[in-house]
Amino acid sequence: MNNESGEGVSVSPADFPQAPPSGPVTAKVPLSRFYDVKVRITAELGRLQMPLGELMELGPGAVLELDRTVNDALDIVAQGVRIAGGEVVVVHDRYGIRITEIDESHAEVASGPGARREAQNVEAAT
């Protein structure tokens, strides 16, 4: 029933039970438990801002100048968080990225057992 004027409608606050206070999380879950979780990785070549009007006028052949030089590292981003820097390489007929730096805030995770396993796989393939 939709009553826009509010007449004849009884309104009262909801009565919810009080939740008990939560303490600190003490369970330790090994990182290895998440090794098979898929994470979206993207590489960001550069950025630029431009007025929408100029954007709408772009067409084939237009060149956009980005905010980085050719010597600057690309940003390697996992789920929206920059984790490393790298450079563009060609792998067969596809683009690839060679990691040139690991962000310090993620170095502990990147140097964990999974990273060592990846390094061993790369060495075995070469």
C-alpha cells in the first residue's frame, strides 16, 4: 500500500537485539590457502586528463600524450592496488611485462613461497 501523505500509516523504529562486542581476530590462516585465488592484474602505461569536449572530438589517428616518459616503469596493479613496476616486452606475438621493481609494502608477500615457486618455474622454462 503506497500512502504518500503518511496518513493511516503506523511507523515505529525497528527493535534489533544488541550484537555482542567483537574481539580481535585471533585465527591465523596460512597465506598458502589463498594461492589459487584468481586476481585481476592490469598494467597501466600512463594517464591523462582532458575535457570531455576534446575527448568527444577524437578520432582514428589521434595521439594522446601520457604523463610518463618511455623510461618510466609501467604500474602493475592487482585488484586496483599498485604492487610493482615493469617494462613492456614481446612474448611470441603478444605483449608481456617484465617486472623491474616490487613495491616495498608488498615485498613480503611477493617474496613468499609462491614467488619462489614462480621463480623456479621461470628458471625451468628457460
